[in-house]
Amino acid sequence: MEQNLPRILIVDDEPDMCWALANILRPAGYTITTAVSAAEALVLLSGRGDPDDAPYAAAFVDAKLPDLDGLELAYLIRQQSPHTAVVLISGYFYREDSTITTGLEKGLFVGFVAKPFDLRQVRLMASLAVAGKTTGTSAGKTTGTSAGKTTGASAGKTTGALAGKTTGTSEQGKEENHAARSHSSGG
């Protein structure tokens, strides 16, 4: 395991989703650990059960887990490991959902990625999370920005700014978000 690479924890009850995210992030220069439950994630975050007890720079957490709600897990991660930036991933919620907006505003998680997503969106969010620049940003039909500059491109319809502000939302974008949610499954 490379000691100098930032560590990212992926928590999703679907092993295929863990595999996909790991294979998107590993080539981008991250050390990846996966967990298929909130309980397993909390053990890994505590350093028990992981031979490399270096802290995780970020955690990608599915919003719907069988043993604990992903939002609750995000809260526990922030309590147990405040230096770990939490990015919520979901095929259930969407960026404009009040749960997501409130979580971003309160700093419960630093970013949001909607399923289905593409590798550019995931890598952008990981990069920003590790760098500590994602407060109020989201991806998944979104382009993340920092200080008004676009830092990554996607096929998005909205721009997530560090202050949690969105611009450029269109009716077409809302329809595409709805269609994407309708076609996605799981958490």
C-alpha cells in the first residue's frame, strides 16, 4: 500500500458499486478501502481491522445502507474522524432535495454525487474533498467550482459553488435529473 497516496474509504452495500468507485479512484492516485456496511466502515475508521491506520482523507458514503442510514453514518464519521471529508452518494436523493441541501449547509458532508455518475464527476469530487475545497459542492449533473473558477467539467446543468449556491439550473436539467433518478436503482 502506497504510504504517500491519500486514502479514501468507500461505503456502499452493493459490492459492484464499491468495485466501480475503487476502479475509478485508484488510477487517479488514491489508496482505496471498501466497506459494505456502516459497522464495517466505523471499524475501519477507528483503525481496528486495518493494518494501515493512516487517516482517511475522504469517505464516499452511500445514502441508503442496510444497517444505518448514510446520513447518520456521515454524522458518526464527522464525530469519530473530523479530518475525513464525507461525500454522500445516492441514487435515491437528488441535489435539490432538502436533505442534501441541509446536510451540505451544516457541513455534515462536503459534497454529493448522484447515481448514475461518470468517472470525471467522481474524480473531481474526490480531488476537491481531499484538498478540502468542497464545502457546499455537489456532482452528478453538476460542475464543481472554486472561487468562481470551473475546476472540472461534466455534462451538468448546474454549478455547485463553495458557498452552496447553484446557478444555471434549467427546466431541461431538472427533467434530466428526474430521468436519471428514475433509471437508477438502490441507495
